[in-house]
Amino acid sequence: MSSADMDSRAIARPGTSGWGELWRKEDWWAIWIGLGIVLVAYLLFAQGDSLKWIAVTPAKWSNIGQLMDHFSANILRYVAQLGMWLAIFTAATAVLGHRPRQFIPAFLLLYVISLLIFSLGQWDQANKYNLEPPLVALLVGMLISNLIGLPRWLDAGFRVEFYVKVGIVLLGATLPFTLIVWAGPIAILQASIVSITTFLVIFWTGRALGLDRRLCATLGAGGAVCGVSAAIAIAGAVGAKKEDAPIAITTVILWAIVMIFVLPLVSRALGLPTGVAGAWIGTSEFADAAGLAAAQSYGNLAGQVPGIAGTSDQAVFSFTLMKVVGRDVWIGIWAFVLAIVATTRWEAREVGQRPNAAQIWWRFPKFVIGFVIASAFITWVTAEYSLADYNKTVTPVLVAPVKDLRTWAFIFCFLSIGLTTRFRELASAGRKPFLAFSAGVVINVLLGFVLSAFVFASHWENLTR
Amino acid sequence: MGLFSVKARANEAPRLVRCETCKYFRNDPAYIEEAFRGLTSFSSGYASARADDGLCTQHDLYLAADCTCPRHKPKSFFRVEERSIR
């Protein structure tokens, strides 16, 4: 975007904290799209039909001939699926303000590369070479964006946050509501212990290094709550300097990408059950998208690698409960409390603010509402089925297609992370902010491990059993 | 009547006017994503968590939209309305 374009778009938007938020925020569009898909899946199921025709995914293969046969037999299904994603995502992003003529070619590229990565992950030798689709998508994306380079206008289609939120709403439909009720309080307790400790460590280390309070708070929230989203939310709540948010963004991105690879590797070395590893990743990763990549890649090892107990779903479910229910939903409260502290305890400024409790709602990650509704809805409409009937009828016809579309949404997300992470464009974080954040990372990872693998181990290990 | 009252509030009690209506306040999501490079890797300018926060180009601060400031300057929208009223 040129500076002239930036200036022309630099007007202040009218308040979106009212009804306008329903169509001006990605969170709400994730709800409309996710719940829309779940509702259509249910209506088809109720009429004896299924969404599985359009929820096509590459089949397992052992030689290229098998893969080609699969594509030639299902080409129409893939075209229909691409058309479906294009229609709903183009409409949503157009309302948000993106240009369809930029979004459509970008999404076409995203879909084609995602299809290749998805297919590679279905190779029967993929695990042998550690070709986990989330990690491959991330690496391929980073190689393209940092070595080859793509025009910036293509970023219109690489919407990491949007795709992960759609995926999480769809994930709700595959997660029993009773599990949220049962596991939610433990997730909140564990996440709160780690979040508060991590924030305080980063904040006070930063202060000891002579950093400004507002920068320390921005960094602390980035490490403790929900990564970049938390950092920018707290930067706004406390009135941080313009350069503070980019510093936090850089440190969170660097550590989040390191952790995508480190946490599954260490979990594998220790042979952690998937539920325990998912909880640890949910406690100690810094962003939803990064954590899902790590949790899903580790979960995929279940049943493939000897010594790893549990299921793929357990890793993703425990991660989501910990990260989304345990950490993300509290961002508004963090913002409100820190706004009060900044206003009443820190140095006064010409620009003032009267902390408003309404921001607890304004900043609430609304997609969580869609996640909970999707879970409650599917649990409710399938309550009459016995476990045997559920596994025989509901899972393959209703739940599995939604899960397959969820997997697509997550692959779009993981690839978009790589395609939008251009290391040379990141602001210089500086040594002191990086040190302060890193101190929090060490405490966060160790404390998260102790709580997940020892204190609450049986809870996470037995998730969904 | 509504436009007159907005103008009156802007002129007589600038401390009470939200930064959101200031010409120096920029909170368009696309602008924020452009200004904060790397934001879209793990977040978004369109996320609920960001609320209506924006950059103050006068103070170089990232602020909530309901902040107030004695140096508030109404956006051109208000000036156009003043001319049309006259």
C-alpha cells in the first residue's frame, strides 16, 4: 500500500463497538460462517443427507498414481469446495473492506498450495520424514515469503486470524459441550496461574531493565494472554507509544514460531500423552494459530509413533480449552484492569482516559461465542443417540465433514502464517524488551509443563475418554 | 440541531470529545495493519480484541477511541458540516 493509499484510508472509523461490530469485525464473520456451515451440515443430516460430498480431503496414498486417481475421481468435488470457500470468504472480506480483485487470486494461490500440502501429509511415509501438514505449511509459507517474495497486495487473502477463528468455531461442533463444562474450570485455573505469573515476570524484568511501564505491560500481555492480539489490545488500553506495539509483535512472533517446533519436539522426546501435550502447548504458546499448528502436528503422531498415547483430537481439544477458554476470553479484563492502573498509578499524560468496564465486552474475542454455541448445538441435537449410534451414524455423516472443513480452515491459517511472516519487515525489538519477554517465556514453559504433566496430568490425559 | 450540538461540544468543551472524532486519530484496520508490520502474522486489525483503538499522529501514541485530549481537532467531516451550515 502506498503512503498516498495509507493517507486516504487513514480516517478514523466510526465506532464499531456497537451493532456495527456484527459486520465490521472478523470475529463475528467467523461466527456467521462457522455456525452457518454447522447449521447446513445438521439440516442435511436431518434429511438423511450429508455435507461430506463437498468436504472432500485428499485420501491416503502410497504412490503418485493413487493420488492422481483420487483427484481425477473427485475433481468436481474439489472445484465445488473451492467455489464454496471463495464465495463465503470473498463476501465476508469484501464487507470488512478488502478488495475482491485482490482477495480472489490470493485465495486461489492459498488453496492450491494448501491442497498440495494436505496431499503430502496423506502420503503413507509422511510421518517417517516428519512431514506434518501444519509444520510443512508454515515452512513452505516462510520460504516463499522470505526467499521468493510475493506482492503485498496478496496479503488480502492470507488472513491468519480469520481462518483460525472459523476453524475454532467449526471445532466447537466436534467438541462435546459437556467436555467444555467439565474441563473448563481446570483450564481456567491452570491458565490463570501461568498467565499472572508470566505477566508479572515480564513486567518486573522489563522494569528492572529500565523499560517504560506501558511497554512492559504490552510485552507482558503478549506473553501471558493471547500473543499479538493481547499485546495490541493492552497497548491501546494503557496508551502505549506508537513503537511499543511493533516491539511486542516482533518478540511474540519470534518466540511463537520457535515454540511451534520446540514444544512438539520436546513432547515427542518425553513421550507425553497427546492430551497433556495439548494442555502444555495451550498454556505456553503465544498465539492461537501457532499453538494449533503445534498441537495438531503433535496430535497427528498419535497412533503413528510408538509411545505416544492418546488421540489427535485430545491434543487439539485440550489445547483449545486451555488457550481459548483458559486464556483468550480474559483479555477484556486484563485491558480494563491495566487501564485503571495506567490511569491512576502511572505518570499522567495530556491524553486521558476514564477506564470503562464496557471494554471487557468490546475486547472479548467474540468467536468464542460461536465455538460454544456450535458445541452446545451439536451436543443438543445428538443427545438422543446412544454412544454406539453416535459413532456409527452421527460421526461419519455429521461430525466428520465438519471436522474435514475445519482441517482445511486450519491449513489455510498455517500457510498464511508463513506467507505473512517477513522477517526483514519486522521492527527491531531491542535487546532489553527481548530479554524481558524471554524471562517470561522460560517461566511460562516450565510452569506450564509442571502443571500439565504433573499437577493436572490425569485430567488432561483422560480428556474425552 | 444535531450537527450544531456536535459543533458546540467540539468548540466549547474539547476535553470531553473522544479521540475517535479527532483528525489526528487513525484507526482504520487496514491502516493499523500497515503501520504495525507483522500484526497479521498472528493477529488482525479487524479483531474484536483491538476494539476501536487507533494511532494518534500528534502524540505518536496508540490509544483507545474513548480517550480525550485538550488538543483535539475535529475531523474534516465536522468542518465541512460547519461550512454547509453557514
